Amino acid sequence: MPVVAASGRGRRKVRFPAGNSSNNRLQNKTTAHNNNNSSRLHPASGQKHSMAATAAQELRIPSIFRELPQLRDLLTTQTSTVQDETVEKCLPLLRGTDGSLRGNVNELGLAHLLRDYHIDYLYDSLEDYPETFVSLDSSRPWMSYWALASLTLLGEDVSKYRERVISTISPMQNDTGGFGGGHGQMSHLASSFPAVLCLALVAGQAAYKLVDRRAMWLWLGKLKQPDGGFQLVAGGEEDVRQAWRGAYCAIVIISLLDLPLELPPESEARKHGLHTFVSGLPEYLSRCQTYEGGLSGKPSAAEAHGAYAFCVLACLCILGKPDEMITRYMDVPLLLSWLSARQYAPEGGYSGRTNKLVDGCYSHWVGDCWPLVQSALRGATDSAPSVDSNLYSREGLARYILNCCQNKIGGLRDKPGKQPDSYHTCYTLTGLSGLQHQHYYTETTQSQSNTISGGVFSSAFCWKSVPSIDAGSEGRDIFDDGDRLASFHPLYTIPHKNAEALRRWCEERPI
Ligand code: FPP
Ligand code: K
Ligand code: ZN
């Protein structure tokens, strides 16, 4: 995505919300970390550490993450050249010897999470932008979502942004339903989706009641297509390359806001024999699987890509139980083959498609497909699967995110050499949280209060997670306690409790 949230080159002057001074917060956080983990070095402490000079072997880094691959194709192409350049940039970071890490690594050679710097970066990303950022004007709900979601993962309470989110998002809602990307812009699914997630993140009645749910339902009725998919904009030219994300965004909105499943009477799709928003949808998603086993952006064509994969699989899992939906509508062995091929060594990160480079954002788009596919294979369980049953290298991705994607003054990036932005910060952290939790699907809803029904989407509210801890061959988990993030609902990419609270509030107010 062509998004650069805030320059990673230098720290801007940050204005924090009243009563939340940056200095106090940073000091308190640093003290808390030091108390919790006296061996942990905060890079801001100014302490010099000799670790940078320590050999990778001493840091107990498996050779697969510090050496070139053993099998190499000798044909040189543009693809192999940029691949080699990427590996060369990653290796010193993976070995823990790169000066930019400032020796801030644990005994297994994993860099510590630069929590305070990322928090500062994200608060900054919610402030003013210079005029050169004007192209971001249509991504305002996204900018808010990426920052609020990231801050939530990092343990910050974002409910303090409720009033600001309400005043930012309100003018973007159109009377005819849905949200545009900025003031006076047409409603778009790709802006209504982050707008609803922002309201869920800040939570509370004042935020929830902002959405005109009846108008939203009528508007979504105009987007439903005869082929089962969804357009992104009503009456606009269909950008077929993006039809896939329309389906995910629409189903997230419908299930979180408890909108009627029936299509509005005036919906065009009714003339083609469809009656509900779900009609023809799983079959439509099924047709997006390609010969490689991955998912493409539209049926029977185009290239399989990681971002499509998450949207399609998460959409199927909102529509029903993973072991029924994924198994019925996907060729699972082929999907497993393509997903597995996305993770590279020595980098440890994922690429989005065949013969392309690793990129931190696929830690979510590809990485967070795994809990869904694994749950499809296991079926419902009452307890979390063990970490060693994971079908991907948790350690490899952790090393890529923490060692290669962190900007030393805050924010996370696609790969070494790139500037951080709030999109990559959000999706690397979402992927990291995915690694730090074992997600599983149960037959009972997670809800504490038991007042949530979920309706036809009840299975979407039956996901649970526990922190993943692996004693492993090293006798300890790869993550230090201070480097752990909050858990997100694996389908909605906000905390479970935020998804449930919004759904429950809407169930209590049928439209
Ligand atoms: C390729 O970019 C990127 C895409 C084909 C899709 C981007 C879409 C998203 C990230 C998801 C949006 C999701 C929602 C829910 C709205 P590239 O060619 O720069 O990257 P590559 O080389 O890694 O393929
Ligand atoms: K990319
Ligand atoms: Zn990316």
C-alpha cells in the first residue's frame, strides 16, 4: 500500500492528549519495565552493551536464521538479485550484530520490542501532517485504525480517543449509508470497514450510536453483486481487482453491527435470485483459489496474494465454523502448500506471492491465516493447541519482525532499508501478537456475560486465545515477558471484548 504515515527519519514534536505527558509516560513505562525485568536494557538508558560484538552462535541463533540457504539457483535474474540484496540486509540484524540493534537482544538473539518508541511513533502518527501527505486524505479512517489498533496491541488504553474518533468519523458518514474516506467523499467499503473498527476500539455507547445502521444496511444492499461478491462503491464502476476485500469488509460490518441478513427489498441482487448478504458468497470465495493454492482478488483469474488470503479465509470463518467452511470451500492441501511457501529462510518473514520479497505486513496477512487453517484441520476444541503443533516457524517470523522490522527510533517497516509507516506498524504488530497467542475455536461463545447470541454468525464469537509459551529445546520461550502484546480476535483484528461489546450493544437494539 502506498502509505507512509509519518517520516521515520526524525522525531516530530508530539502533542499528546491533555493529562498524558509524553515524558511522564515514558519514564513510568521505562521504570515498570526495568522493575519487571532487571536484565532488560532499554535503548534509551544510554548503557553501552558489548552484545553487538558477541558472535551469533553465542546468542543461540539456529544456523537456518544466520546462514545463506544451502540450495541456491545459479541463474541470476532481477528477482534473484533483489532477493540476495534483501538477505544481505537482513543477515547482520538476524545475527544480532548490526549496530542499529545497540545490543538490545535477548539470550536467543531476538531483539527486544521497542515498546515506548513505537508508542511515541503511533501517538505522533495521529497528529498533523504536512501538505505533502494530502494523498492520505481519503485514508483517514485507516490512519486512525492502524494507530489505535497498534496502540491497543502495545497495551495502551485508546478509549481516551473516543471523543476525537467520534468527531473525526462523524462527518465521513453519508445519509445514504456508509462512510467515505474523508469529508464529503462517497461511501466506500474500504473506509467503512476501518471506521467501524475504530468505533469498536474506542468503544462505548456514544461511539456505537454514531452509526446509522439502517442506512448502512440499505447501502450494503446496493453493493451486493449477482455473483455473490460485493462492490466497494455503490453504482460506481466495479474495480474487480478489489472485489475480494469487499466481501470481507462487508461481512465484518454486517456481523459486528448485527444488520439484518436479508437483502433490502430494493437490492438489485434480489432480481438475480439472491435473498441474503450471504447468498452465493462462499462459492464466490471458493472460486478465488488459484492453481497455486493461494487466493486471488477475483474468481478464476489473477495471481494469488497474501492479502487476499487473509480476507477470504477470515470471511469464510465469519460465515461459519472453520472446519466446515475452509474444508468445504478450499482445496486445503493446495492451500497449505502455498501458505508454507510464503515463509523464507534465513529472513524468517513471509512474502505475499511467489518469487517476491519478504515484507513485515504479511506477518498478518499471511501469518494470521495459520490459526484459521489450523483450526479448520483440528475442529473445535476445549483447550488451546500446543505451540509445537503449529505448521509455521514461529521463531523465524519472530526474528524477522523483532530484528529486521523495528525502526530504532520507533515504528515498524516492510524490510530493512525502508521507512516505517503506520500500516506496516499495525500489521507487523498484529502478526507478532498472532505468534504470541494460540488461537482456537470452541463450541461455546467466549462472552463472559452470555448475553451475546451472534445469530447466524455465532461461530465467529466462539474463538479463544491463550498466551503461547514454548519451553522448546532452549528451555525457555523465545519471547521475554516484557516483549508481549495483547491478543486480537483472529477474524476481526480488534480485541475479543471490543468485538463482542459492539455486537451485544447492537443485538439489544434490533433495527
Ligand atoms: C501488492 O503490493 C499488494 C496487493 C496485491 C494487495 C494489497 C492489499 C492489502 C494489503 C489488503 C487490504 C485489506 C483490506 C481488509 C481492505 P506489492 O506489489 O507492492 O507487494 P508484493 O511485492 O509484496 O506483492
Ligand atoms: K510489498
Ligand atoms: Zn507491506
